[in-house]
Amino acid sequence: MIWLSESFRKRLDSPWRRVEDAMQVQGSVYRNPPGANRRTLRFERDGRGYFLKLHWGVGWREIFKNLFSLRLPVVGAANEWKAIQRLETLGVETMRLEAWGEEGWNPARRRSFVVTRELENTISLEDYCAAWKSSPPNPHAKRLLLERVAVMTRKLHEHGLNHRDLYICHFLLRQPWDGGEADLHLYLIDLHRVQQHWQLPRRWRVKDVGSLYFSAMDIGLTHRDRLRFLGHYFAQPLRQVLQEQGAFLRAVEKRARALQDKGIDEND
């Protein structure tokens, strides 16, 4: 199965009809995790940038390894394709899907790809907030960003989705931004591990929020900033959050401290 957007199809010299056509694309390697079953390339067509994520068979050994560890293995690009479509329906800004393809019924040997349009003029929140500790930002702009991240996370979780890599480096802020709400555009990326449930189990909410907290520990957020985030995430008065969500907040804190102790790099 191959799907191409009309705008992307027009930029190709010839339509892609097989996954192999995507496998032959030349571009700059953006990410190539050692031992992983995927590679991400950046390439251009008619002056427009795209990211191509290629997947190939992980083998049954890797699949069973994940299953025995109670983790769902990522065996192809379909997961990211479905996640992008789902986020669009929820009104969560993310990447624009341009192409997707998959071949093979055997999940251990299946080859697939997904193409997204490059998000131009953006900066990750990790880089945008890097100087906040020594040079505090405009308070209004900081409040808007805290609210937007909290609401995006809440929308995911309310609708049964968890990201599994929810760090601030995976939120891209469109530039230039004057600090106002009208032109605030924040995109959530790196969706290949997103899981979708009928109802999100509590442990996945803890992992997402704990990972997010861990990645924001060193950007100079105050106690009031953290409380403000929780108010928007739960969409409840803070008094009610603190009275009813004590166990959840302790679990989030434990998750964040565990990641800190392990020295996890959120860019991995």
C-alpha cells in the first residue's frame, strides 16, 4: 500500500509505487539510531524540505524481547502515520503527513516509510528555554507556553494516547514569536512510539508527565509555574488537584527523579 498527498506527488519526477522507491531516496541522514530498525533522512523536492523515516524488519527476536518486557514493539511507520492523523483530529499541532507506504504481511520483515513536511522556522522548547534559568523570560510568554504544553498533553491523555517520549525537545515552537497567543504555534513531533488506547492506563500518564517534568527540571521553572501547569493539565482548581491527585503527583516525581538518576538523554 502506498499513499501520496497530491502536493507531494506533483513534486516527484515519477510517482512512488513501491516502498523500494522511498528506500532509494538520497538525502542527509538526520537520525540513525545504532541497532534500531529505522533511519531518518532529510531531502528536498522543488525547494521544499521533507523528512523521510524508513523502517525495515526488526526480526522476531526483537519483537519477542519487547513483548516479554511488556512493551509494544514498533514494527513500522504505520504507528506514526496513524498518530499524526489522530492528533490532527484532536486539534494538536504536529507534522504534516505527505506520504506513507508499507509492504509485507510478516511484522518481523515488513518494510515501510512515512514522509512529513519539514517544519520550517522552528526551535525546540529545549533550546528556546535553555537560557531561562539565567535570563528569565517574559512572564506572559512563559505562562502561555506552560498552558499550551499542558493542554496538548491533556488532550492526548483524555483521548487515550500516550507519547512515550514526551520531552520538551519534542515540542517545536514556530519562529518568530512575539510572545502573544494569536501567533503561538507549538508542534508535537517524534510520534513513532505513540500508543492509542480506549482509556489510557494511569501508568502511561505517569510516564509521560514524569518524562516531561524531568526534561524541564533545569530551565528555571518556579514552584508556581509547576502548579500552573498542573491546573491546566487537570483543568481543575489547584486546591482540588492537590487534594485528589497526591498519589499521581508523587508517582510523577518518582519517575522524573529516576530518569535524572539514570542520566537519560531525552534526545536519544
